[in-house]
Amino acid sequence: MTSIHALLGQDLLRVTEEAAIAAARTMGLGRRTYSDHVAVEAMRQTLDRLPMNGRIVIGEGERDEAPMLFVGEELGLRDSPDLPGVDIAVDPLEGTNLCATGDPGAVAILAAAERGGLLHAPDIYMDKIVVGPTAKGSVQLDAPVPENLRNIARAFQRDIDDLTIVVLDRERHERLIADIRKAGARIRLIGDGDLSAGIAAAVRGTGIHSVMGIGGAPEGVITAAAMRCLGGEIQARLTPLDEGQQKRVAEVGIDDVDRLYSTEELAPGQDIVLSSSAVTGDRLMEGVRFYGGGTRTSSLYMSLAEGTIRFVDTIRKEDDSTPVMF
């Protein structure tokens, strides 16, 4: 059976590139909702032209909450039963605030897998710990923070004070932050983008050794897809904070809210593809650059079935009279 990468690889890369370009045109305007809207629109239009029977399993919300890229929406040409059935998880603009202010770290990202290859997680919170291949198998979500830090440091053959842990800058993380500081590790507090931070934790040279704390469950599933491709690990547990979120858990058929999910349970597929294109640059990728003759994008593309990870630099020429920008 032909892999999703072989059938759709370049197409899925183009999906995140188009969303990143659309969002980047709004960078710094301070209009986070508008930035997200144009990214969603660009991503959906591109997805709907692909030769596949696509289905959104992680998206912008339920049908009554989102006009497009809603959970359950079918996308692609869908004109033949022979076209592959593809489950798709999307975050058209992770870091809407980052794009609105022009800060680094905003990306357009999607994960795709065969049917059933990605957990249909409700749009609620999730407690997570993410590490890369070096520290895989050395952490436990329920372990005390100092113990996890000691084990991560041991895996890297470093001292705890050499570690950098990413945590979302939220009031709910007050205790977590205090515990990390008391143990002696350094912290990078971020306003948005724990998905991108999770990917960075699995790439050597970014200076990030782990991501800890409570973030979005949909982002946790996409992070798991990335970890499957990169060899890293995420452990997570759904964390509904009110009755409405508990109802959402029940609606998607999850009856054990205390279940501890492994990487493979969040993203069980064997044919996973992930594409991420930078809107505003960070240490992994440069943001979208505009020049007189076109655009230049930086993306990270990975395929589990192919065992490949690519950093892709794409130039789109719009004016042949203008030299290509280096």
C-alpha cells in the first residue's frame, strides 16, 4: 500500500506553506482573530483540492463552533473510493498572539495519518510532559518534578542547572514553576506555542530539554504525531476544568478521564505525516519572507513510514524579472 507521504507529501507541505504565507501577511497588525481566519481559509482551500478522502479529527472546533476545518468535516476531491482515507489534525495558526505581535514562534501545522491513526481528543486541557529521544523512557507524568528533572539531566549526562524547561506562562503553573526553580533548572516561559516547543524539545541544538504543564489536548495529539516521527515521547492526561469540558470528554466517547496516554496511544498510526511551516521565525525555522518577486518559506516536514525528516526552504516566484532572494 502506497504511503500518505508518497501520495500526498508535497501537497501536505504546500497546505502549511499557504497557511503560513496568509498569516504572515497579517503579522504585527494586532488582529489575532483575523490572522487565524486567513490561515484557516488558506489551509482549507488547499486541503480541499487534494486527491484524498480527508476527514478532520482535530480542528477549529465542532461544526456549530467553526465554519470550516471543523471536527468531522470531509475534505479533498473525494471523487473515487480508491483515494486514500486520511485523518487530519490541524492548527492553522499556532500562536495567534505571536503573529499579532510579530513575536517568534507562530507556525501553521498539520498531522495526517491513516483512518484511526490520530486520537480524536476533545478541545479541552491536557497535562503533558514532552522529551526528545535522549530522555525518552526516563520521565513519568505523575512523578515529582525534581525526580523528572534528575532523570532528564542523567539522560543528557548534565547537571539539572544545565536544563531548560519550557512552560506556558499561565497562573495554573505557579506551583510547577516554583518546583522547577527550586530544583535548579532554568525555565523558558512562553505565551503561546507549546506544540512548537514540544517539537523543539525533540531536536538537538534548540536548547530545550523538556516541555511541562497543562496545555491544549488537540495540540497534545499533534505533538504526539511529531514525537512518533522524531523518536521523542509525550505522556499526557486529559484535564477537564469544568462541567462543560467533562461533557465534551463524554461526547467523544472517552469514559476514563484519568487515563494516562502514551505517545503511541495519542497517535497510533503507522503512516503519520507532519508538516509545519513557520509564520514568524524561531530557532528551528525562519519565518515567511516577502520580497519583490515572491515569497520564501521555511518548513519542517516528517514522515514516519519513510523515516524521513526534512527542513524545506521554498521560494515561490511571482515575478520573473526579480532575482531570487538568497
